[in-house]
Amino acid sequence: MNSSNDNPILEVNDLGVAFLNGQGPLQALEKISFNIQAQQFVCIVGPSGSGKSTLLRILGGLLSPTSGKVIFNGSRLDGPRPGVGVVFQDANLMPWRTVVENIALPLEVQGVPAGEVRAQTGGLVDLVGLGGFEDWLPRDLSGGMAQRVAIARALIHDPDLLLLDEPFGALDALTRERMGTELLRIWRVHRKTVIMVTHDISEAVFLADRILAISPQPGQLRLDLDVNLPRPRQDSDRYSADFVALTHKLRDALQ
């Protein structure tokens, strides 16, 4: 897959973001352009402070760019959209609501009938592997389980685009790898367009169809890399020569 195909779900055109501080404007992102096709899994990588999370917030309509524009499903993105789901590094679960109640929250806010809420929530609980934990509270969940709830909550309203901002960043290395495998399993079922920010190059290569490498500040698009590894991916793929070659290419681009 590449960025030149027709009818992209997302178009980013000459995007720039500047923030004001005591020294004047600070350019966080500069002249970034790319297109993303429906059902692609795209990772954004770059060093700390390169503007990865800022870019993701713009794609979610949570932050306005200083220059350039974003086109989502054919129209200019100028604020949050129902067709976009977002998961942050902190699961942000409501502590007094159970697993099921946290997942169901977006539907309840929309006024969806209770029977339909139960049906949709039950299916997602099973999809993210939380069967048997429906009535647990967030305080009793591991970090990985809490992120499963957050992912299910983001999927409950059937978004066209799922944005993930370092969703596994607070997890230990082994749990992080397991969650990556689980995320791919969920993605194969729903086939959403996914854009995920990560600072972990190996994680990006394992998950993505395509990787956008962002330079140090001001963040610019340094590399748009197709990941031509077969799917479904297995943990053993991490040790293949093709996998290692892709990680080297990304590291060279970011240095």
C-alpha cells in the first residue's frame, strides 16, 4: 500500500503547527503531507518532542493546525467527528463504572436503547478478551486490561478511523508485545483504519502496513515506509531478516 491511491479516507495537506511560549512561536510540526487509505494500519514514529501526539490530536479534530488542512471522508476536518475514535496512553476509565458500563458510555450518551447497548457491548467484551470481567471496576484491572476496555469503548460507535496515542506506553515489555498481538487480532475482525503513535520502532514494524517517521522538532515527514511483511504476523516474525532490515531503515531515517 502507498499514499498515492485514489479516494483516501484521510488527506493531510501541508500541515503546520506553532505554539506560543515566552520566546515567541515554537514550530512543532512543519509542512507535513500524506494520504491514508481505508483499512490501512499506519504507525507514526519519532523521537520524544517531535510532535507525534500533536499530529494525532489534529487528526482527531481535538486541535486545530496553524497552517494546512486535514480532509476526512471528503470534507475538511474542523473539530471532533463521530467517525473518529481515540485511545490515549491513559485509559481514562470512569472509576465508579464497571468494564461493561465504561464500554457502553458512548452509546448511553447518544441515547441508544438499552437493549441495543447490551447487545453491542457484549460483543465487544468478548472481542477484546474480557469475558468474565464484565462487572469488574477499573481499580481491579491490570494496565493491559484497562487498555482493552479503552479500545472497546472507542470501537463501540463503529468509527471509520481509530487513533491510538501510545496506548501501550505504560506497560511492561512483555505485556506490550502481547497487547500488540491482541490489537492485530481485533483489527483483523473490524478492519478499521488505524493510526497509532509509538516511539517503539519494532512495535511499529510488527503492527503496521505503513510507517510515517517524523523528524525531531520541528517535526517533518522524514520517511513514508511501506511494511511489506506478510499477514497475519507472528511473534517469530520479529527475528526475520526482513523485519530487522526495516527497523534499521527506520533508525537510519530518524538519526
